[in-house]
Amino acid sequence: PYYVDLNQDLFLEASLHSSDRNLILFVDTCLASPDPSNFKALTYELIRSGCVKDPTYSTLNSSDDDVARFSFSAFSFIHRYPSVYLQCELVVCRKNDYSSRCYRGCASRSKRDVGS
């Protein structure tokens, strides 16, 4: 566990360990939950499909493509739960593959016209 004060800035880093230097890392989705075994019932979205959902979430620059860094402010779930757990999904892509998920950024779904 990591103990922080409410609204304290948290800084996180994920790194890819591979001998292939042509890979990059992208934070796709991060959810928070008061229950470490249930990320379906009561969750809070920090980022989903590359789209920032929390106003305190920030992507931080890294000089290494195989490192993803981000920050957000600590929060609680309605003061009823003493802990918050994170579950993040990251994507690994080929460097310079500009059609890959890593380079597309926020992948918001477009709305379809259902017609009359």
C-alpha cells in the first residue's frame, strides 16, 4: 500500500522491459475501485480508451518511448472506503507505426446516424 493525503498529487510510471527498442508504451485505460477484486460495480475512470476522464489526470513526458508516466490527484470513494485500487491497461505498439493505437490517442466512438 501507498498512503497519501486527499488531493495529493500521485505520480505513476510503467515501463516495458524488452530487448526490442522499436516498441512504445501507451496508457489506454485506468480505473479506480474501492474493491481490488471488482472493477465493474463501483469504479471511477481516470482515462478510458486514451480519453482523459478525470480533470486532474495528466500525461507526463518521458524521454524513453518504453516508459509511460502520468499523474492524478488522490481521492476517496464517498469517504466510506479507506482504500482506492488502480487497474490500468497499457498498449504496446511498434515505434513509427502511425496507424497503431498508440499514435491515435483518444479513441472516442463516433455516433452513428440511425436515420428516420
